[in-house]
Amino acid sequence: MPWGRNAKPAARFSYSRWDGSQAGFELDALDVFEEMNDDLLYHGDLNAALRRMMQSGFRDRNGEELMGLRDMLERLRRRKRDRLDQYDLGGVYDDIAQELRDVVETERDSLDDLARNARESGDSRRQELTDQTVAEKQLQLDMLSPDLAGMVKDLENYEFTSSEAQQRFDELLDKLREQLMQSYVNQMAGAMSNVSPEQMQRMKDMLAELNRMLEQREKGEEPDFDGFMQRYGDFFPENPKNLDELLEVMAQRMAAMQALLNSMTPEQRAQLQGLTEQLLEDMDLRWQVDQLSSHLRGMFPDAGWEQRYNFQGQDPLNFAEAAAMMQEMGDLDQLENLLRGATSPGALAEVDIDRARDLLGDDAARSLDRMAELTRMLEEAGLIENKEGRFELTPRGIRRIGQNALADLFKKLDDERFSQHELQRSGAGHEREYVTKPYEFGDAFNLHIERTVRNAIQRTGGGTPVRLTPDDFEVERTEHLVRSSTVLMLDLSLSMPMRDNFLPAKKVAMALHSLISSQFPRDYLGIVGFSEVARELKAEQLPEVSWDFVYGTNMQHAFQISRRLLARQTGTKQIIMITDGEPTAHITDRGDVFFNYPPVRETVDATLKEVARCTREAIRINTFMLDPTAHLRSFVERLTELNRGRAFFTTPETLGDYVLVDFIEQRRTLLKGRRAG
């Protein structure tokens, strides 16, 4: 165990037998990559495949569903719709108005009690004065302004007879001021638990300093955020880490308050705005709030300042409930915008998981949390890399796609067929015969250590050290493997995806590349894609290859390129062609592309001329036809008759079986023939 100041205690682990009940192993980079395999093969776009996986979701290795963004967005829309259909913002006005009416009724009851007590006293003078006072006050109450702001102002100037009514009115104003300021300025729980003159002054000081910090930033100066938080941090329970975080949260809160006003009827809005002005009668406080709002509108124009919600329900909301509802609606909008704008799983790291759990539930929050890890997981596994903001496949990722395609195709073979096509795992360039011979100049230096040392001991009679001479060397006798050179011709014309043939064909191409590169590393595999014209494809390009948005099947040009590639190779040579259509295009003597459908004799003859050249150069052409038409059958029969290759009429479901199994069988046949010779 290391010791020292920076030494860390050794990690301790305990192990138990896996019984299937333990949690874990939910996400694995290779499993995730396999989930995307067909999408990558079909569209050839890693970033699009990540987006589609993110949109649709998937199952982890425990079979648990990870919710996709599409379902989350629908859940968000449903929650917003439920809120709009349930609640009514009129309750904000009605609740305050009712509380004010209750205060007035309490005062009227007190006046009635005062008049009754005067009558019961038997003192006529007292009764006369009391009746006069009560009448005046009842008249004042009768003349209260009908709007909320006016009523509040009138009651503030009214001299209450009832101490209970006075207390209820003061408490109502304090509560409204507190709710209003909490709504405007980030729900300052704790710091605004009361609205004493001292607290209101501290609020003004905080707002004034915050506005000064914004002015300093505009001038290019560095505000003292840490000092601000030391003095006023109790106003901000979110504990923002920097000024930007603080301002963003405050902008959201103030925008939510504005959305509340926007969502009201004109009458309700006028009532609440008037009340706000009355409650914030301190001109300096109102000025500071207006300044802050103006600054934040400019800094965060997309915070939802113009947002409005059409509440159509029956359940009334009071002021505090309405403010909280606006905050929830704003959070729903913000989360919806973030999810809509996420272009890769890594962007989901910005989501507040705890808030997402409140809005969407545990399953969605868990899915978001795990989904955000996908790109990091794939990067750490070496399957993808970030280049200038875009993810690209690494060489390991490209190999993995081929391995997944190969494994997927072999899964479809039943046990009996698979056992007949077992892959031979051998060293590169030779096959061991398990017999040895004395080393001769020119032999591969595959030294057999045991027999070499034994030869030296027999020569010297024993003893140490054992000294070797070239005469002691004994090497394993080997037989060179048959080298096969193959070009895969892949039809990329528009008919392939239209007939659902493209994905099986590309999967075969990736699988064949994986098979040859891993099991037969001395073999050569070239790839040629063809549609209106043909082109050579490198192995690293294959995952991103997609079909061409053109009509035309130019086999002639593809045979030309394939023949040129094979001319530089040795060993047995073959072309594997996968297509779903007859030749409809060729390159003319002038170098132009000629296209016609249905095929014309000129195109067929030009294609067969290239087939004849391949035949003269001992290149066999094996054709795998998908959805063969009468024209294609007729052409392929002429091709095989001329070339003496073979033709297979396949379906998208059986294409992989035919190609891979035939390749392995032919290779083993060649190897057996070489041994027999």
C-alpha cells in the first residue's frame, strides 16, 4: 500500500455469483454500437444514426427500455395540454379580490358591533357620535375603488376600526409583495420570508448592485461576483456558480412573470399590473426591477418574454399558484426546446435531470441521464471520435461494423450449415503441418525451439551453456496458403433502396471485408460501387457509402475498374457482383455515359465485351441477383455461359448466406486442390 501525503487507500472489491437479479451491465458501448449497425449501414451517416437512436430510444442489455426523445416530447406536450385544460388564471384576480372583500367584511362587522355597543350603552351622545363615525366609514367602504390597485390604495389610506381587519390587510399586502418579488427575482426563499422595511432596503441594495455589475460587464470590466454572493447569496437558493448562471435563472423567472401577464385577459392584466405598481410603490425599488428586466431582456431574448398560454380550464389559481404554474410551463418549454435542438446525445448533458424527473417522471429522467453518456461511452471505447464538432468512425469502429454484420449474417445460418463452413484460423501466410526439417537458406524462419535445442545438445554431448550453430536450426515445415483476390461489385443504383435491397447488399459487403481482413489477411478485397458510372471504394469509405440518386446500372464500367484492380494482384481472381437490375448504362467510345431503359443491345454488347476481357484474364464472375427479372435472368445466363462463372438467384433475406458460405466453400476447395497437387 502506498504511503505519503497524496497516497490513496487501495480500492477494495467484493464479488458474488451472478444470479440474474443484480442490477448492472445496462449499457455497453459494443451493444449500443450493434444497435446502430443497420442504420449506419443503410444511411452511412454516424451523426444521423446517433440522432435517430436518440429520437427512437432502444433497449439496454437487460431488456429495459430507454425512452427516446420522440416519446419524451409527446409526454411534455401532453402535460402542457393537461395544465391548460385544467386551470384558469382568473383565480389570480378572484383570489386577491376575495381576500380584500373579506378584509372589508371584517371591518364592516366591527363597525356594526361598534354601533350596537353604543346603542346598548344607553348614552345618547355616545350613540350619536358613533353612528356618525360608522356612517362615514361605511360610506368610505362603499366608495372603495372597484379595481384591485385602487382598492388596495384606498384601504391603505383608510383608518381601520377593527384591529383584526387591519392585521389581515397588512398580512395580505406583505404576502402579495413577497409573492410578487419571489416571482420576479428568482423565488428568493428564506431571504424574503418577511417584507420588513429592512428587508426591502436590502432587496433594493441587492438589485442596485446587480445592475451595477451588468453595467460593469458592458464596459468590459470584471464584476466582483464572489463578493456579491457573500453579501446576497441567501437570496439565491440555486447557488449559481457564476454571474451568467445567476442571470439566466433570473431571466427565466422574470420571463415567467411576464408570461403570466401575457396569458391573462386585458382586464385581468390591467388589474394585476395596477396592483403591482401599488405594491411596489417605492420608486427606487420599481426602478431597479425595471432596469434589471430591461438588461435581462437584451441578454436573453429567447427566454420567453412574449410567451402566452391559453388556459381554458375551470380550476382557479391564486397568485402564488399561478406564479408556480408559469414557472412550470416555462420549464416545460425550455426542456422541449432543448430536446428538439439536441443534435447528439452529448447535448443532453445540459438537461437538469432533477427538474426533468419532476416534469417527465423517473423513467424519462433515467433515460436522459443514460442517453447523455452514449457518445462519451463510444468515444472511450475507441469506436467514434469528435472531429471539429462532428463525430466520425474510428478504424476500430469501421472494423466493428463489419464484425457485427458478419456475426448477424452467420446467426441466420442453422447449426448444421454453420458446422459445414467453419472458418480456418491460421497464421498469416502459412499453414502448419506439425512436421519439421533442417533449416535451408530461403526457408521461412519458423524455428522449432525444442528440436533446435535438442540438436545442439546431441551435438555437444550436454552441459551449459548450450551453444547453437546454424546446423542445429530446425524449422516447421509449412505449406503456403492459396491466395485469393476478390473484387466485390456493389449495385448503388436507385432501384436498390426502392426494392429494399440496399441494406442486405451493404451488410454483405461489410461482412465480407471483415471476414477477409480478419481470417484471410493475405487475400485481397477490392470494392467497386456502380450506378450510372462506377467508382472504386476504399474499405474506410464503406460504412458511409449510400445509394446514388440516379438511374442507371453501368456494369460495363464496373467490370473495367474491377479488371484493372485485379490486374495488380496474384492468386485466384474473382468478381462477386450483387445487383437487382440488368445493364442499362455504359461508357461510349467518346467517354460519355449512355443510359436507356429498358436495356438496348448496344449496352448489353458493351458489357459482355468487358466480361470477355475478364474471362481472358482468368477472372471468374459470380453473380448474386436480387429480384431477378426476365431481362436480368437472360443477361446473366449469357454472362455465365461466356465467363463460366456461377449465378445465384437470391432474396434480401438469403443474400448473406449465399455470398459468405460460397466464398468460404470456394476457398476451401482451392486449398484442398493445392494440397492434393
